[in-house]
Amino acid sequence: MKSGQGFLLVFSITSSSSLKELSELRDQLVNLKDDPHVPIVLVGNKSDLEEDRAVSRAAAFAVSSGWGNVPYYEASARTRQNVTEVFVDVCRQIMHKDLQNGRGGGGHGGEERSRRRRDDDGGEGEKKKGRRRNKCIIL
């Protein structure tokens, strides 16, 4: 959790206790990161089991609102419904946060900064100086 930049908090829509447990986990994340706006997506999994639903959409939306309007998705690992979307959303939040903090990289300005870094450190890149690059990889 300490090195993570964004988080998918996943509960089962068939288990109300799984949603309650996420509140404690989210609090731990916020405290550890010292940031109430850490990139988070709330995911209600097992949406293909609608007949076994124990957590209403309204209850899940209430939690997402209480957490500062974090995005809420219902997904199914079995049918792959919204699986890609939740990863894209958390990556979008990470990139947006980086841009707000002045760590963005895209476009012409990013190329110039990258070229300057190579020139400044003898071509070794960012790793030599202990900096890390933020990446979102969707498999």
C-alpha cells in the first residue's frame, strides 16, 4: 500500500460485510498516504449474481459519496463486465493527480524534460537518481 499510487477497492455485491471491511481499509490507505484524495475506485464485483445481491446500488453509491465521490462500478470477473473500465479509471486518476502535482509527462514539454534529464545525467535516465516514473499498464 505504501508504494501504490492508485487502488481498486473491491467488494462482493453478495456480501454486505465485504463492503463494510473496505471502509477500514480505505481509512488505512488515507492515513498511510496522508492524502484524503488518493486515487481510488470502488468496485462491486459479482454483478452477474444479481439474484444473490446483498448490497444495494444505493448503499454502494452512499459509500462512494462518503469517500469524496470516488467512482463506483459494478463488475463481473466471470463475464469481464467493467473490468477494463475500472483499471482505466484508476489510471486516469493517477495521471490526473501527477499532472496536478507537476509530474506530468505527455506532449512536447515532456519530451523536452526527458531530453534534459538524459543530458544532465550522462544518459543514464531517471533510475540512476532514484526517481521513478509512473506507469499504468492494463493487461
